[in-house]
Amino acid sequence: MEIQIRTIDETKKEYIEIGCHKTDEKVQEIVRFIKSRQGCFEVNRDEKQYQIPIVDIYYIESVDERTFLYLKDDCYESRKRLYEFEEVLSGRQFIRISKSVIVNMMKISAIKPAMNGRFFCQLENGEKVIVSRKYVPDLKEKLKTN
Amino acid sequence: MKEHIKETFGTFFIITTLICIAMYILGSVFKPEQRFGYEVFLYPVIYGAVASVPGLIMYTKNEMSIAQVIIRKILQLLMLIAVVMMMVFGGSSLSHDQLITAIGVAASVVVIFIAVHIIQWMLDSKTALKMTEDLEKWKKAYNN
């Protein structure tokens, strides 16, 4: 496989492009490696341990003192508490939107009104997560940054 | 609680405005010959303030489901009708004429309640649209 590295202008967004005949296991492995370079979390499912890339997380939810990480179609559990994730992910594309949920802003496709002064985030996989009214000002503030 | 008080305050102004409109319509229909003094300007404010109190039933520290919100909203409406009836008729038994007026008042409470929620929904929709636009800009900036 030929490897090409091209220097681009600093004003342009950096990217990695893979030219392949089909997306097989080898290509998936390369993709997993690239994603892992952007950070990973150690999680569990069915008593097995996995490493999941931070960029693939849609939202993190705390339910009855257990913490779950939701990806596009999968769900994993972590021993970490929600506040620990909040600390680790501060300054990245994640934001706390309720007492029990941290959402990946890059995975939100739209924000819509819910009842009682709340809003909900429509995610790219079709799921909806509620933004409680207490966290609405924080979300507005974060959207003003950058 | 702070956010809830802020929202109750906003609701108070919407209710007060709508009560002024309801008083004008109901007055024109039931007692067009009635004349008032300056104290009448205070009634919408007092009714608005009292009508905002049942809104506190919506306060909870836990996140409510949609079903819980709807149930509490229905309770809020029933409490609101009871409070307004107490204020207007003082809890005494109603004559036939008063009964018709009471039905008109109850109907206007329901109409105002629905109108308040429609106005709030429209305001929230506008805010949500703005946030979605800001989100798109934020995503572009974050990627760069």
C-alpha cells in the first residue's frame, strides 16, 4: 500500500484520506488506530473490556449510580463516575446537559423545544436527549465560544 | 429553582397581558354597561400574580418524563381554575346568572392557559432554532 503525505495550508482543516478498493478489516483497523490517537476510554460490556474512541461517543449517562457510554448503535458501561468524565472531557466537544447526561456536541443534529422550558438534542443516530432548563444557559454559552 | 422562578416571572407578564384581553372580551359580552374606577388596572396584575402561583407545582429537582409533565400541567390548570373561581366568586354558592358567568370565566382561564403555552412554545422554538444555527457554526469552528 502506497503512503502519501501532503502538507496543506494552515488555514485548511487537517484530514486523513484512505484510498482503498473495499472497506475491509485492515482498513477498519487503520481507522480504529487513527481514532484512538484522539483519545480512548476503557469500558466494559458482557464482562469483556473494550477501548472506545472518544470521538465515537454520542452521550454518557448516569443511571442508578452506574455510568453508560452510548455510541451510534452500542452501549458500554464504565466504572468512572459522570463527574470524572466531565472533568476529563472539559475543553473538548462534550457538555453536561442535565444532572445525568453529558453529550457530544459534534453528534447533535438539531436542538428542539421540549415541554416545560426544556429542550432536547436530536442526535445523528436518531436518539433524543433532554437538556434541563438549569443547563440551557451553559449550552448557549458554549455555543458562543470558538 | 432559580430558573423556575425566572420562568414563572416571564409567565406572569404573559398571563397579565392575556387577562387584560380576556377581561375586555368577557366584559363586553356579559356586562357592556359596567363602568370602573382606576382600581381596575390592578386586577390583571393581581390575577396574573395569583395565577402564576399554581405554576410552582411544576418544580421538581428530578428530571420529569413527558407523561409526568402532562399530568402536572393538568393539575396546574385545575388548581388555576379553582384559584380564579375563589377570587371571583369568593367560594359562595352561585345563582343561575353567576353560573353562566362562572362557565365563561373557567373557559377564559383554559383559553389563557393554552395561549400562554402556545406563546412559550413559539419563544422556545425560536431559541431552539437560534441554538441549532449556533451549533452549526460551532461545529465548523471546532473542526477548523
